[in-house]
Amino acid sequence: MTILKNFCKELRLVDYITFGYLIVNLFYISLGWSRVDEPVKNFGSFIVLFFALVFLLVLSKRINFILVNILRDMYPVLLFGFFYSSASAVNRVIFPNYLDDFFQRIDFAIFGYQPAEVWGQLYDSFLVQELFHFAYFSYYPMIFGVSLAFYIKDRQYFHKQIFMITFLFYSCYLIYMVLPVVGGRALPGLTELTKIYRYGPFTKIMAFIYNRSTHWGGAFPSSHVAVAMLISFTSFRLSKRLGYILVSISLLLSLSIVYCHYHYFIDAVFGILFSIIFFYLGAKVYEQKPVQPSPNLHKESL
């Protein structure tokens, strides 16, 4: 008990929600075993991650090595991709069938047609395709780039920012686990369209990613939009110019998820709504955390 108590004393808020997320998945997989894709593999993966995280946190307290310290601080970013994909394996535990018809009806009620089907084919040109696929792709370097900038320039705010992003991601993933929604790719012929190598580098990069992606779900709300917008809001702390640039790119990204056939329009709307809610909610939760031990100086500098 003393060892566990001492271990828990050193945990940060982001560690608590990560352990919580791992435990929720283990229970969810156990309860819905017969409806989980490859349950043994997925259950085992979460067990391995649980103990790997324990090992990393213990190791980071025992040795002073720069790569271990960076990994200890940045590990949530490295888990986002796996957690996103793993949500697709458990997303039919409650609803055995995908719920895309419901979300398609919402888009149709707004536009009178399916924008996820129409926009990318109606406004189909090299420049427009590249612009929107660039906006969509920018989500990936945005996560690493802005977080790294805070890590170097403002370590104290970095810990707050990484918690806010992680809190938002995990909340979206929990919804994905319950609501099986594929997004625009569920419409006839659009899955194939997202995998065609055509036009310029960004369109081809996204085709490369989707040719290798196995996820089938995780559409509502759009975590791409939610996280990109939240990161854009936090980036104003680094530079107002950077903030305005990233907000502009994120707004374009909000349209790109529909144009590129990945999401429904309503996914983007709720993605923006989630970004605003979690920007304030994440900051509020973080600021209410118990006082934690001050990190060693070697962990505050590269």
C-alpha cells in the first residue's frame, strides 16, 4: 500500500485520466467480449499499455535521462493514434449496427443533399483538392508542432495544454466506443474514392494513410476538428500571428473533413462545439487539480 500510495503521489492529472481510460477500455471489452473485434488482441494490448505506462513513470523517477524525461512528458501524444483505431474495435458493443443513416438524415435536412458526397466531386480540381487535403493533413503536424513549441518555450503551460488535448481526445474516443458512425465513407463509392492516388502530394499522402488505415468509425464528433481548433486557441499564447494562422487552417480543416469524404457536416459542427467546451472545461479541471510536487529542474529544460 505504501508503494502504491507513493506512486500515486507522483502522478499528474494527465496520468490519472490515461490510467482511467485504459481501465474503462478493459472493463468495456470484458463486458462486450462477443461484440468486440479481436477481443483477445485488444484486451492484451491495453494490459500491455497499462504496465508499460507504470514502468515508464517509475523509470522516469529513478533515472535522469533526457529521452526518458521527454517520453514521460509527451507519451499521451504517442498513444492518440492507437486509441483512435482501437475505438473502432469496440464500437458495436451497445449498437450492433452503424448509425450513419441518422447522421445522413441530419445533413440532408440541412442541405437537401449529402455534402460529404457532393462537395468533393462537384468542386473537383487539382488546386481545390490539394488545398483541402493540405488542411486535413495539417492536423498531424499541428499536434506535435505546437506541443513541442510549448515544451521548449513554456514548460508549465505545456503540461496544461497536453492535459486539455488528452482530455478532449479521450472524451471523443469514449463517444466513438458507444456511437458507431463511419462518416462520409459509408456513402456509396466514397471509401474507394478516399484511397485513389491522384493529384498532388497532400491528396496522395491522405490516400496512402487511408489505404493503410483499418478504423471503421470514429466520426461523430470530429476529433480532427475539435483538437485542431483547441490547439489553435492555445497557440495564441505562443504568438497571435500563429494563433490566427492556425485558426484559419482549422476552419478550412472543418470544411475539408466533409469535402474529402471523411465526415458528415454535423460532425464538423460538433467538433467546433467540443473544441470550445473543452478549451474552457479542460482549463477549469486542470486548475482545480491538487498541488503536485515540483518537477526536478532537469525535467524543465532540454
